[in-house]
Amino acid sequence: MKKTISIFLVAELLTLATTLVSYKFFLNAQIAFLSAFLIIIGSMFSYKRLVDKRVEAGAYSDDNRDELDKIDDPYDLYDEGEEVKLESQDIKAVIKEEKKRLKANSFKNTKIASGATMSMFRLIPYVFLVFGFIGLQNNQNLMIFPYLLFLLVGVVVGFFTGKKLFMSNQ
């Protein structure tokens, strides 16, 4: 946890050091950094919650596979459970059936993932990003170079911080 906080604090000290350039530079850097950082952290947290819920619901169980099968085929690409005999079926009917199944799965996956997409942990930072940008522009304080530079810094720091916080080595 100390390393996670120290990554954020070093980035904030870098942002604070921009006051030596100018106040406008600092304002752009701070708004851009916090926006990008919060978006990345919120996204990682939302998707972690989504994955945890799916795991608890049993969506990712692979109890029916033995250890050797898991090693030989870790992604279950060579499933031997269902074989379709195309000689006896009309190929067009099989294609229509498969399209229907894929469309149903697509809707189901969209519905399941919408919880992470529409999470407040993601929406509020995006609102902060938009209002921060508009506020800087309306007050004639927007400087594109520091804004874009610190958006990148926020994404990188957010990624490494989120990786430390939410991606455990279990």
C-alpha cells in the first residue's frame, strides 16, 4: 500500500512543481492529471467488481476439467463436448442457428457489462474531465500542451496504481 500511495504522491509533487512555470500551467496539469487518474482507477475498480460478481455467480467455473487438460489446453480451445455433423443438416440452417445464438450472447454480454460501463466510479470522473476542460476553456486558461501531457501522466500513474490496488496475484 505504501508503494501505491508513493506513486500517486510523486506524481502530485511533479504536478505541484509546475507552479514554478505558471499558475495556468499548474491548473491545466492538475485538472488533466486528476481527470485521467480518476477515470483509470474508476474503470479498473468497476471491472474488478464485475469480474468478482461473475466469479461468485459461477460464470467462470472449470471444475469439470482435470489438471492435465488445463495445462494442455488452458483456454479450452479444443472442447470435445459438442460436435456438429454437417452431412445430415442443411448448412444454411446451421449458420442461421449460430447467428441467433451469437446475437443472444451479444445482448447478454452487453447487459452484463453495462453495470461496469455505467458505474458512478467511471461516470463522475468523466464529468470532471468534461467540466474541467470547459471551465479552463471558458476562463481562457486552457493550455493544450500541459493538458495533454498531464492526461498522459494521469493515465500512466492511474494504470500502475490500479494494477497495484486491484490486480492481485491470486
